[in-house]
Amino acid sequence: MLIVNVGDRVRLTLLGNGSCPAVHDFSLDNESPSPYNVRSISLARGETQVLKFVASYPGTFKYYCSVAPLYGLIHRKRG
């Protein structure tokens, strides 16, 4: 879960560090439910990405890996 207040400057540093060779991503989209549409690229082991946004709505939001087709559905259900 990601908890934000209005005006928070959110900075997420993502690192692909799993032992599995598959790629993963980070999604905080408007279906989670969330007013945000924040997504990373698909990260392989050793890759990094920094995501930044300023929170315009407060709340606690779910995030998940959306790599499709099958894994995205499983990851979303697991939270």
C-alpha cells in the first residue's frame, strides 16, 4: 500500500532484484482504485527506474505488477 497526503512529493526508486529472469513493473493506476496513473517500465534484474509525482489526492492506494497476460492478473489479485 502507498499512503499519501495532498502535496506529498512522492519518489519511488524501483529495482529489479529478483532471482527470476522474468521482468516486473510497478503500477498505481486508476483501476486500483486510485486517481493516479503511475507506471514503470518493465524492469529486468539489475535495472532501476525512479518515478516521481506530487500527490493531488490523499489516500491509501494499492500497487501491483501488471506484467501480462497471466501474471498481471495474478499479481493484481495478490496486491
